[in-house]
Amino acid sequence: MTSKLVVLVVVLISLQLHWAVDALGSASTVAIAYGTSTVCGISADKQRQRIQCYRGDQVISILPQVSFEAISGGESFFCGLRTGGLSLHCWETDAGFSNYSFQPKRIYYSTNLPLTDLAVGDAQVCAREVSSGRARCWRGTDRVGALFPLPDATLDFQTITSGSGFSCGILKNRTVWCWGNNGIGSKIRSQFRNLTMASLVAGESHVCGLTASGGVLVCKGNNNAGQLEVPSNSAQEYSDLALGADFTCAISQKNGVVSCWGGGANELNIENKINVSASFELITAGSDMLCGLKTSNLTLMCWSKTNSNSPVVLPLGMIIPGPCVQDPCSLCGIYPNSAFLCDGSGNICKSCQRELPFAVPLPKSPASSSNPASNSPTKARNRLTMAFLIVGATGVLAGTCTIFFCLANCLAFRSSCNKADNQELDINPLTLMENSSARSFSLMELAAATNNFSSENKIGAGSFGVVYKGELSDGTEVAIKRGETKDDEKTEDQQEKQNAFMSELATVLRLNHKHLVGMVGYCQENDERLLVYEYMPNGSLHDHLHSKNHTKEDGLLLNTWKMRIKIALGAARGIEYLHNYAVPPIIHRDIKSSNILLDGNFTARVSDFGLSLMRQQETSMESAVGGTIGYIDPEYYVSKISTAKSDVYGLGIVLLELLTGKKAVFRDSGGGGPVTVAEFAVARIGGGELWNVVDKRVRAAEMEEVKAVEMVAYTAMHCVKLEGEERPNITDIVENLEKALALCNGELCDSL
């Protein structure tokens, strides 16, 4: 079992003098801040894998509400490593507890040096750099005021764990190295000598782990309560470990049952309080308690000396059994129901130590069976396996039916697009049109609304046609997009416009979101095709950034970073809705600043869906390249295949426009040829010259705005990577922009 597959747990430490018992921590999805009896977990089945805590019969909200991959607890605080490992936050649990929330403090942030193996001791916080294997440590002093020492920067660790006053890790050659102030670490290191290890977990004054050869469980250190007395024949027997002040617990890799030894285990009466038929995915220990994540429903169950009613199931909902990762899982595959547990944001890699897969059921009604024999681990797993086979078969059948249904609708849809131009609009194949609130207008009504489509009413153009401002008979202002047809136009051109009309109509009628321009109605009469939209009084983002008619004096220029980031976030949320929440998901294919409109409150609305595709088409749809020069994804330009990352590229260009004030393509003042804003800005931003390229029309950034603008800039850089795989997904972009806007609002200024 490799170190990455071991779920390291919260453990306990105390020094041998008169000091109180201390709890320790290693990377997990569950943590205990032992000094305040606070238990925390990373939530499953949520849009974000956020942290929730339980203390004093209360569920506590943890900010920021973003995704975390690991947490670890100390004496009176705990820390969390953001998904991706580029940011590390800590929360004090003995102060700032108001309205049932803890205030975050960021202690590490990087754009390119991710961390892993978060390991919190009683006072120190340590983690390992992914690229170099170097161990890094932060925070305060020990009880005698000595700063926690840093390990040799040349040491290349494969995993680390922290105890009270010391930390240990496994080096690249699989030997154990420890450091600290109290001498315990050096004693443990000498006892391990040249023994090669695959995993390591620190306790109060002892450390346990599995050997690299044979997977035998060994423990070293203090044995004052028998915590080192490992049961015989332990080879390949145990997976996850939890070390308390004077006890050791382990999970059987064969059936998930927990067993414990040592004086503390007897005092807690753990063996008698744990149902021997219950199966657990991971366990974690505190100074006087043990918590386990149940296999059956991924809820937390805890046993405590101070609670005579233990075990208690904590009301934190389902907790993920491991981090949600984007990278493919090797060796042992994906944990069952990962997509559900991670809410589509990645997968959980399955531990190689388990002989049988542990299936996590989807939410359902409680089982009605009362047969005691049905509770055995083997039978439970057989039922779960059979359930998933049935669910899988049902899914295949449903998927097959869905495919035939979609094919039938697509054929009907295409047939409707190929009808003669003089036929009335046939929306029968699309039930959503029949049931929508969109109004069917006559050509006379729309001509009257636009003063017979006069040039004075023209406000723009889109992929389908010219856009006019209009006023309906009831006084409602609308934007009317008209597909103009010429008498000498070729038949294929007419057909293309008909297809664009039907595509945009079919797309927009089923969308409803505050950051998308809403449809009011449509008209098809003779050769005329018109779409009627909500009117956006503040025009397009492109006009505000680049039109000479918009100046500082008339107050239309977006002259604060807060306003620009707010618009960027609104546009990103609109795209996120298209990618993740529309049914089926949609690829816009023409994200650009002129397609981001601003309503009366300067709320961004994504518009113009004439080139949009259903997401299911992205891997097979090949066509002539659509889009706008300067915004077209280079990867799409070559492959002719649209993906969601094509929209991400377009949004990245929009972010660079907001940052620099430059058009997507412009002529450099140096007299050279046209250059793209990506060519102009990305290299300079990466070289530390961001503030040399920002739009000087925006007022000077304040302290926290500086951080916000830098965050937007680095997000934009990643959005315009040449390869789609290297770009972030839209949810990550929204998360970054939310944080940037919060900085501008001052919400995170004191805590991050």
C-alpha cells in the first residue's frame, strides 16, 4: 500500500511531564480539534466539497464555502487544504465562535506550487510540496516558547505526519526521518533505523505504520499503556490507523471492521461499543474519542469517554472518504459512486487495500428488513454489489432509450429546419416551445415596435441577424433580432439562416437564468424570421470597453475593478449554467465581450445563442469553424470539434479585455501588425508586469483590490492555455471570481 493510498488520521500526543494530553493530525477528510471537542468533515454530494463542523450539539458553517481536499486538527484549531493544493487555510476553534461560524485565516497561497499531506500537530502546521517533496511548516511555538524547527530543505519526503512537538515522514528511500524540539522524534527515528515503510501515523508518544515489504503493522515509541502491542499475524491485515493518547486502532482491510488495543481502548470500552459487524472506511482519533466513517452511508459515528451515550452519529450528512481529484485513478480504479459523491467535480480513487469494493448507496428510504443476519459485512456487500448491478443495468437501459429518444427528436428537429421558407413555424417536435411562455408575434406588431425597422433603432448585430430596439404596445422595451433575407440569396444561405433561427430559438426557450438574456417571443412570417429578447439598457461590455462614444465624463466607463470583476463573475455564472445545469448542457461557441450585455443594474447577461451546440455533440460535432476572430479556441480551430473548454478560452479573452482595456485583436502602438490581447498580455502577466498592462482608465486599485486583480489575471492566463486540458473548468473560474469579488467587497480582507 503506497503512502498516497493511506488515509492518515487525527491522532493524539502528550509530553511525559505534567503537560496535558495533546491531539495530533494528518491529512484526512475528517479532523478533530481536541481542545474544543470540535469534529469536522468534508461534505459529499455538494456542489463544493466544503467543510462542516460539529460542536456543542450545533452544526457550524465554515467559510470560505469552497472545495477542500484534506483537513487536519490540532489542539484548538484545524486547517484545510484547498482542492488543487494551492491554498491552505486554518480556523481557531477557541475564539471567534459567533453565530456558529469560525473565521478563516489563509497561511499559504501559490499559483504554481501545490501542497499535499497536510499534517497538523499541537501547534505546528506542516505540508509537503508536490513537486520537490520538501516538507514545509508554519505557526507558533511549543509550550516552552521554542519555534518549531524546519526540516532540511534537501530532504525528499513521500509522506509526512505530525505529533506534539515533532513531525515524521517517509523519505524517498522509504526510511523514516523525524524532527522537532522534544526528543521524541529522534527517539522514534532511531527505533525505526533502516526499516522501510509504506505509511506512517504519529501518536502521543508513538508512531505506527505499514512496512513497505509485506504490509506488516509496526509501532515504535512509548509503550506505557500497551499501545505498541500489535496483534500477531498483522501482515496485509490492516489499512487505516488512528492513534489516541494511549490506544491504537486499525481497520481490517478484509471487512472494514475496527479493532483497538492499549489501556485507553479498555478505558473507552471501544471494543464493546463498536458493532463488530459494522464496516468503516476511515477512522480518526482525539484525546478521549474515536470517530469512524461508516461504509453503509458515509456518516460519522463517534465514541467518547465524556459521553456515556456514545456512540453518537453526528448530523453532518455524508462525508467523502477521500479527496475528489480530476486526474485519472491508477491501479485500483475509482471509488464507487464517485461522480455522485463529488457532485461531478472529479472522482475518488479507490484504496488498493480493500479486497471488496465498498459501494455507497444513493439516498433512499431506510431498509425495512429486520433480519439480524442481514447486517453481516459479507452479506451487506453482496446486497450492495447486486444493487449496483441492477442500477447499472437500469442505467444502461435508460441510457439506450434516451439515445433513441434524442435521435428521434433530432431528426424531427432537423426536419422542421428543412421545411419551405413560406411555411409557418412548426414547433411541435419541441415540446418545450409549446409549453414556454414565449409569445408568438406578428410581423406587423414588430414592425410597429421598431418604426418599421428604421436605422435609428438599429443597436447591433448577431450571428443570426441585425438587432433593433423596439417598444411593444404595452410599453415594454425589447431587442428584436431580425434575420434579413435578400431576393438573390442562394438557397443554401437561406437554409443556413433558417437553421440558425431554429437553433437559437430551440436553445433559448429552455433557458432561464439571471445571467442569460431572456426571450420574450418569436415570429416567422413568409420569409421573415425574428427573435424578441429582453432589452438590455446598458448595451454590451464591448461597447463600454472599446467604443469611443463611452467616456469617463459621461459616467458609462467601467472605472472600478469591483465593477469589472462583478461583470466577469456574472458572465462566468451564465456560462456555468449552460455547461452544468442546462438540460442537456450547452456549449455557446461564441463567447465574446459583444455577447455579454448589461442590464439596468450592470448585471452581466450572456446573449446570442445562434452558434450554440448541445454538450453531447462536443466530441463528434465537426463543422466549419464558427465564432469570432480573437476569441476562437486555437484547439477548436484545428480540430473543428467544440468542447466546453472552447467557451472557457473565449471567457479568458474577455477577462483579458477587462484587465487591459484592449480589444481581442488590436494594432500595437509600436507600428507592427495586429496582435491578440492574449499575445500582448499573457507573457507580461507571467513575467510579473501585470500592473504595466492593466487599463489605466480604471482608478488605482486599493490594497485588497490588488489581490483580486492578480487573481483574475492568473485565472485569465490559465483560461487561454493552448491545450483545452490545461484550462480550468467553468466552476473553478466562478470560484476564483467569487473570491476576487469578495476581496473587493472587503469580506475576506481580515481573514485571508
